[in-house]
Amino acid sequence: MDAKTQKSELTRAAIVGAAMNLALAEGLEAITLQAVASRLGLSKSGVFSRVGSREALQKAVIEEYGRGFLAEVFVPAMQKPKGLPRLNEIVARWIARTRDVEMHTGCLYTAGAFEFDDREGELRDMLLGEITRWRAALRRTVLQAIETGELKADTDPAQLVSELNGLTMTQLHDARFLRDPQAADRAMQTWQRLLSSYLA
């Protein structure tokens, strides 16, 4: 990568990062080329030349958030054996990320779901696709734990995934809104109690 290309990529990363900060603070609809340009001291045309349209930038933010989420929560857990060790690692990392990242920034998946729950269009479809893929990956991990015999054979994977999502949403609510410093500990205790009801 030559110096010019590298600088261009770094600038694009800064643009997407600034847009993500804006989305986490005010919502995806708050992203505009001018707002991001102002944050970075760039011209609006300079932002456009690197990321394209406003919608392209919004999509880039959703993609980048998804990459970061999977890189922290899902990918490292793949080093664990299939079954309960992997599921436990995913949940522990999800709770930790909610404590260390989303507690301070908010969660694009959660906030975006509320922002776009009553709208149609490409952004909603893209966000839905990201969340659906994540939940499908989590469901596969639950299925593997059933196949290894560690979870009960009659475990409903969709139910457990829904309960896990509710667990982390509650953690986020309590950490950010109630400012409960014990939110992550409570989430982990909830997971242990929940898991005990599913163990074979």
C-alpha cells in the first residue's frame, strides 16, 4: 500500500469512526456528510469522495459495528471446543463487551432496532441482516451444545437465544440508565441461573 492509498484508508476509517460515534450518540439518522465533515475538520466533498453518499456511510457504520462486535465476542470463542465451553465463552465476552464498550457508547444493534422498528428501507434491512446473522451464529452454538449432550435434548435454541438477548439488553439498560455498577455481575449471575435450567 503506497503512502497516498494508506492516507486515504486512514481518513476513511476516521470518517466511519466519527460517523459511528455520531450514530451511537444520536442515532443512524443523525449521520450526515456535513456533520461528519465538521467533526473531522474536513470538507463535505472530502467526506463524499472517500465514502460516497450519506446512505453508503450509514451502511459502512453498520458493517463496521458488526465487524467489531463479532471480532470481540464471537471470533475468539471459536478457539474453545464446540459445545458448552464455546457458548460460555461467547456469553462471557458478550457481557464483558456490554460492560466495557456499550455501557459507555450505547449499542447500535439495540438502539438501531428501536430507531428502525417501524420503518422500511435498505438501512433497516441491513441492520436486520446483521442482527439476524449474529443470532443465527448464537443459535448454532446452542445447537452444538445440545449435540454434545451438555444441554438438554429438548432445549429450544430460539428460546435460549431470545433469553440471552434479553439478558444483555437488561444489563445495558441497568448500566446506562440506572447506572448500576453491578449490572455486569448481575448479568453473569442471571446467565449461570439460566444455564442451570438447561443443563443435561
